Amino acid sequence: MVVIGGESNSADLNDCWALDLESFLWIKPEIRGQNHFTPKRFHSANTIMKTKVITFGGCHSEYVHLNELVIFDLTNFC
């Protein structure tokens, strides 16, 4: 299971976490180009081809809506 972005203590996040569903351990994969992923919440995240996660939309700070599409390639992580 992969979690990308979100909100913590009223701050928007741009981090990525993966939960190994067999060991129940959280892992933080290294993301290159993370500075191109705007911290956000309320976005959609979907998987394609088993190794890619796509996020779209969301909002940040004062509920400014985003029209941003980002693809995370987890090929080396999976």
C-alpha cells in the first residue's frame, strides 16, 4: 500500500510511504524529483501497470485547487 501526500498538523505533505502488507512495516522509498510534487491533500492517487502511481489534483494551503498530474515510477522499489 502506498500513501502519497496528505495533511499533518495543518501542514500539507509531499512525502511518500509504503506499507508492506506481509510484515506490516512502513518503508519510505527514495523519490527523485520530489521538489516537483507540490505538498497537497485531497488528491486522487491510482496505480497503473503495478509499478506506477499517478496523482492528480488536490489542494494546498488555503484550499487553492491544483491541476497537477504526477507519475511516480516504483519499478526499482517493488
